[in-house]
Amino acid sequence: MQDPNRTQMGSPPTADPNKTMMGSAPSLNVTTTIKPVQCPVCKAFNPPGVAWCNDCGLIFEMALPGDAFGAPAVQLPVLVEATGREHQLRPGANVVGRAGDIVIDDTRVSRRHCQIDLNDGAVTVLDLGSTNGTTVAGQRLGAGESRTLGNAERVSLGGFELTLSLPGEANKTLQAMSGRTSAMAAPPTTSDAPVWLVLPDREEPLRPGQNTFGRRDGNSIVIADPYVSGSHGVIEVADDGVYLTDTGSTNGTLLNEAKIAPNMRTKVSPDDTIRLGSLEIKIRLKDS
């Protein structure tokens, strides 16, 4: 009689479907279910099975279908603040305010300031009876009045400005045929900048569009001065000139010794002097 406690040598065991078996590594050609979920907005990777992005909070059930690893950087319209921060518009109604679907933490904005609807690619804005009003293209909307928004059109919520950016070729990250962002052959140069900001110790190129400036890292131009706010203002290089906007700084911005009102877009020229506390700066055109 065989002893059941004795180790026996014999033929290799047969495959038991109830036991974990060691074998060869899985083939790369086989689809697996452990693939992480990449957010189509902020590009952060999330564990499988999560309902929303752990980084930006996007609800994946409402995201557009498609391959997340080859998704374009912008799939839905976005509202862009002067600082460059983006708020994605989801299909349907989007309440904007200090306590809305899109949260704007600014005292000029009501708790439920306006509603922006995205339906069949069309974007409309509706004022919800806000205290300081909703203005589009210089025209203030009445309570309950709506208006269609176009690409690059600005909406002012009591002075807090948002710009609509619609999806399109100009708004997408440049991608190669493989779906990956293509590498640049050489780093960009700044020698062809149309406008320069002249500081006491250096000159900074200003790109076309909005250039944020302030003491905090993350601005287009960082100015390490104690009288400069973390997010002090914006200098915009437009087709018809250069514009300066103070975005609610603590110590304000002076233009030729006159203080400019917060969030007022003011045109400046190379002859003008901009003062931030004790710091004087100017703009210089490329050909001057």
C-alpha cells in the first residue's frame, strides 16, 4: 500500500482549471482588461473601472467614445480663463457660478450666474438672474435671455471673462498618424516674437494672444517682485494692437501714472509706461 504522505515521482500533473498555473507570458497581441484609463482632457492615467478622473474630475460616462490613448487634447468645447485655465463643457446644460457645474471662485460671480448649453455642437449662454449680469460682445443679457456663442467669443460674468474655444484643427494637439504627439525637430525660438516686454533687468517675448504675468510660477512671464500679485494681469497681442488687463491685483497697475480699473482691457503703445508698484516696464515692437 502506498503511503499518501510520501512524495511520489511520476508524470507531470495535468492542467486543473481550478488551480493557478505558471506559464508563458501573455502575448502582446491579446487584448487584456487591465489597461489603465487615460483621461481625454488632462491625459492623466487612472486605474481600470473608475467612474471619473482622479486628477481633473471628468466623469468618464459623459466623455466622448474613442481610443483614449489616441484621443485629441480637446474633444469638447472649453471655456478659457484669462490665466489659461480651461473648463470643459459637457453635452446639455452647464451651470456656471460659485456653486455651479463649472465653479468660478470669484466674488463678482453669482452662485448660479449663468447656464451654458451644448446641444448638437451649438453653444448658447443664458443669464440666470445674476447680480452683476452676463455680458456677451459688450451687450448685457437680461435675466432669462440667451444668446448663441461663436468660437473665441468672450463672456463676461460681472467682469470675470471667459473665452469659448470650440474643437477644431486649431485647437487640437498636433498628432502623427500613429496617434502620438510628434516630436519637434528643434526647440522653438523667440527671436521672431512680434512684441517684447521690457523689464528693468531683461526683455521677455510676448506671443500672439494672451500672455499672463505675475509673481507665481505658471505665468507666461514671472516677475519676482513683492508688489506684484501671484496672478497680476494679462498682456494680449492682437491683430489691432497690444492690450493690458489687470486681473484684480492687490496693488493695482498704473498706465502713465493713472490706475487702470480691474478687468478693463486697455490698449498700450511703446510710448506708454506701465508701473507695477515701484517697477516700471514698457513694451517694444519687433522692428523698433
